[in-house]
Amino acid sequence: MFEQGARHPARDLVDSKCVNPTAFLLASAKMLGHLKLNNYAKAIQDSVYEVIAEGKIWTPDIGGKHNMNEFTDAVFSKVKLA
């Protein structure tokens, strides 16, 4: 129900840290919304979109040079709870 959409093992990406965690983060936000934790869901979703829109921290698949840890750190540094 809250899958990020990857249905293949992607063994070539294991331990590479070059995967894009956007789908996982947005699926997690949807799950939080389903659990009626809407403030948390919106905070994560807005932060993901903000990082992507800034264009400073991108993973290689969207034209960047940062790894998934750097992207995730950038997202969570922007989380603001209302």
C-alpha cells in the first residue's frame, strides 16, 4: 500500500549509496498521512520537494553528484513541524 515502487532487487546498487530516496520518503509521508499524522506527513513531503526545487543536493539519477545520505540529511534539515 505504501511502497516506493521499486520492484527489482537492483543488486548493482546495493551499498552504493547512489540511489534516490525520494520515493521512499514520499511513501513514508503517505503512510503518516494515512495514520492521521498529517503534520508529520506534510513536513516530510514539503521538505523533499524543497530540496529538489533548490537543485543544490541531487542524486546522480536526477543530474546531481550527491549520495542518498546527503540528500536525506538535506531533507531532514528542512523539516519544520507546525
